[in-house]
Amino acid sequence: MMFAAAAIATLVTMVLTVYRAIKGPTVYDRILAVNVFGTLTVVLISVHGFLTGRPEFLDLALVYALINFIGTIAVSKYVEYSHMGRPSGGDELGDI
Amino acid sequence: MEFPGLINYWIVVVLMMTGFYIVIAHNNLVKKIVGLNIFQVSMFTFYITMAKVKGGTAPILAEGIAQYSNPLPHVLILTAIVVGVATTALGLALVVRIRDAYGTVEDDEIEAQENDR
Amino acid sequence: MEMLLDAVSWLLILIGSAFLVVGGIGIVRLPDVFARMHGAGIIDTVGTCAMLLGLMVQAGFTIVTIKLVLIVVFILFTSPTATHALARAALGGGARPQVADSPADADAGEGDSPSKT
Amino acid sequence: MSLMVFMAVIGFAVARLRNLFGVVMLTGIFSLTSAVLYVVLDAVDVAFTEAAVGAGIATVLMLGTLALTTSEEKTVSDNKPLLALLLVTITGAVLIYGTLDMPYYGDPTAPIHHHVAPRYLMDSAYETGLPNVVTSVLASYRGYDTLGEVFVIFTAAAGVLLIIGRPQRGRRRARRDAQWDIEHGIRKNVILRVVSKLLLPMILLFALYVQWHGDFGPGGGFQAGVIFASGFILYALIFDVDLARAVVAPRVSRFFLALGVLLYGGVGVVGALLGGNYLDYSVLARVPTDGQHLGILLVELGVGLTVAAAMITIFFTFASQER
């Protein structure tokens, strides 16, 4: 019951985040949304473990806690320094 | 949860259609690879939904659990995911190479250049 | 004792859920990236931590709790860092924080203001 | 609940028709969602793999390609979409017609659950002595399959090397860029540097944990390899690709790439020499269960080595491209 409530709250937040990821408007909003979505995934996986009564699969959530970071860093780096070594017209950040 | 029992397959089909559509209708090669990825994920989901048994849990044996989901599709898909990313990398490498050779990654522009020769 | 633990974890999970949803609304409703980061911050810190703390109370002293602690620690390390990197990228990429009265303030605060505290 | 996640998946899938950068971001979310979905559907190991792959490597590779090509898609051309739409709709309709004969979701009497799966579930505990059925099926019962997959990964890495891995031109420019990077780039960012230094050993340690714990919980060679490679990718991202290449020389990663496959095949050969079938580990030790343990451990190590080396090789090849 308690876990179900938690899962539903997480899902609702996920939906909100996804709305932001799809809507944009800038590329940074999307990165932010993906980052938050990763955190929410961690929460949801943990909660689901308790919900089904087998909470020993938290390794998965641990992976996300560690690895999700890499994606965000990569994106930020790419966006921030993509003008480097790009011959022409590279300065636009590639988002409408 | 008590939905018509086939809806998961339909969703997989819709997902697959999306991927397929992207592969055919878009000219950008990177986008095509993304489409292939979606297609691939839809297949993965298909296998995994087939493996699910109602009332079962993850196939890691433990005391006092009688019903497990089917482990075989899990094995197949587990390896397929890693292989998938490797082949995606190969495809992306090809795209990069094509960009070097033609200066564009748009399918129709490449075709136009080919025809000009 | 059992009752007390249950009540505590209920409370924590409810707090966590509330903050998650509030953060989500913030992400949707706030006007620009920098403002939205506040919503993300709420989700990443208070929401997640309260939620996982509630789970910890449920789990008791087992390996599960240790893993949950690790998860909390990692999230507390990574997500502010990621947000920081993102804020830098956004500033470098030309996005400017929306400021209520004068746009000059925005220029003055450029550079290191998001990185410190 | 699974349905809701499903719905979300479609949501993005439709919303995918966008600019390439947004597409990559959405792919990230897509992969996160599918991982949750796999957890809900009890496929913990699969979700683990998806987590390791989708969150880090896939995104990074896509971005690498975008950086090397273009991040803007040209507008879709004129009359093609209609035709494509028609084709896709027909295919979808046919497939949906096909699903009408499928067993219902979660039906325990579905044929798939009655062929070999019961044997794996019932007997693997006695035959291999491992609680994680997925691992024992992966490494022991269906060892040939996995060997094939490892070969595919090996080949893919080799292919990437062949296609874009030639010695780069314009070294001087690369060095100048590196200089620029040191002065202005991401390396100046103290926060990032400190945090990733803290995180890096954790990631590598965790990868090793996943590798050796894979027999008992979710995890195994594939996941561990990807996580291990992610650690190096993080290093290369924060510091410098050249620096990272100095840590793991291309020669080294290529060596391990081959070594993993060799180890896998070698275990099979040793088994064959000791009188068993190829990839039958029961003969490796006096007690068959111990032999299985040893064999699975070695095979998983081989898989882990190959996957890690392949991912590192692929990433470095992409990252050190000149354009």
C-alpha cells in the first residue's frame, strides 16, 4: 500500500518530467529532464523491489546512481565545447 | 492489470511500426540508426513480455518461491542488448565514414552525388 | 515498535512523494532552465532521500539498507555535480537566467554564480 | 503499472520525430523506461544490462557521432512519408492480426513456458549450483550462443577499428585543441574533476562486484564489462582522451579484446581435452558442480574482458576522430 503510493507518485513525476523532455524548448531542458528521469528511475526500481517483496535487486538502482552521471556529463561537455574543431556553422547548439 | 491480454503485443507492434517508419521515411542516417534502435527495443520488449508468468518473480532462485518467470528469453535478450550496442557502434562508425567521404549524412544527397558521377 | 517503524516510514515516503510531485510540477511550470533546476534539485535531494530513507526503515539492518545508503550517497554526489555541469554548459551556450527587474543583473551574475552554492 | 510505463514508452516513441539532439536525449529516456519495464516484467538481468548500456555508452556514442557529423536533420522530403506510412501501417496490421493467436500476457500455460524453461528452473540448482538461473543458462546451458555473441562483439569492435580507426591525420591540430582544452576546457572545472575522481574507483569496484557476484544475483560479464568501460569513458570525458589513451593504450585494449574471446574458447577446449564435450564444464573439477562453478566464472571473465575492451576501443576510436 505504502509502496504503491510511492510508486504512483514517482510515476506521476516521471510523466511530468517526460513532458518537459518532449516539450523542450531548449536542449538544456531536455538534459535536465533526462537527468531527473534517471534519478526517478533509481527511486522507482527501489520501490518496485519492495513492492514485489524481493528487494535484493538494488544493484540495478546502484548502477543508475553511478552511470546516469556519465550521460549527463557527456551531453554537457558536448554542448559546451562542441564549437571546438567544428569548421563552420557549428556554433548553433542544434536545437530549435 | 486485468486488461485484454494481448495489449502488450499491440504496444510492441506500435513501437516497432514507429521504428520502422523512422527507418524508411527519414533521410538522415543517424536518425535511421535511432529508428533501428527503437525497432530493436520493441523486439526485446516482445521477448521479455512473453517470458513473464503471472505471479512469478525474477528467475533467481530463493527459498520459498515456487513460480519464476522464464529465464531463457532473458538470456537471449541480455546478450542481444550488448551486441546491439556494438552493432550500433559499427553503424555509427559507417555513418562517420560516409560523412568523411560525401560530406553529408542525408540519404538523398548522397544519392544525388552518386548520380552526378 | 513495529507500528512506530511503519508510521515513520509512511511519513518519510509521503514526504518523499510530495516533494517528488512538487519538483515535477516545478520542472514543468517554471519559466527557464535555471529556474527548472530548482525543481530538479528538490527531486534529486529531498524527494529521493526521504523516499529511500523510508525504504531503509522498512528494510531494517540488512544488506538492502547498505545498498540504499550507497545509492543515496551516490545520488547526493552525482546529481548536484551533473546539474552544475549542466548549468555551466547552459551559461556557456548562451542561455541566460531570467531576472525579474533588470536584464543587467543577469550579466553581472554570469560566470560563477551558479557554481558557488 | 506496467501498462502505464508502456504508455509512456509510446509517448516518446511518437515524440521522437524531432531534431537529432533531442532525439538522442529522448533515446536516453526511452532506454531508462525500458529498463524499468524489464524490472517490472521480472527480467532483472536484462534490466541491468539495459541500465549499464543505455545510460552511459549508447548516449555517449550517439553524441560522438553527432559531434562528428551534424546535429541538425534536414527536413523530411516531399511524398515519401505517405508511402512509408502506408507500408508501415500494413505491416503493423498484419502483425497485429498475427498476435491474435498469441497466448495472453502472463499466461502460465503458454507454450514458451513448457519447452526447456522448466528444466532450467528445476535442475540448474543441482547441476550448476548457482541461484541465478540466467547466468547458468547464459554461460553453461547455452554456452555456444554466448560464445557466438562474444564473437559478434569482437567483430564489431574490429569493424569499428577497420572503418574509422586508421591513424589520425592532423596531429598538430589535435595537440593544439588539447592545449585549448587544458586552458579553458572541462578540465578546469574543479567540481567535476574532484567528484569524478571520487566516483571513478567506485565505478570500477562496482563493476568488479557485478562481475563476480553475477552468479548469485543479477549481473555477470556483459554488465560488468560495460560498467567497467563506462568508468574509463568518464575518465576520458572529464580529463582528456589522450590522457585516457595513455592509461589504457590501444594496444592493451586490443589485447584484452582478443584475450577474452580466447579465454572463453579456451575453457571449452580444455573441457574437450579433459574428456567432456566442448563447453561442458563438469569435467573441469572432480565434483561436477565445482567444475561448473569454475567454468562459468572463467567464461564470464572472458565475456567481461571482451565487452569492456570492445566498448573502450569503440569509444576511443570515436573520440579521437578528427573532422
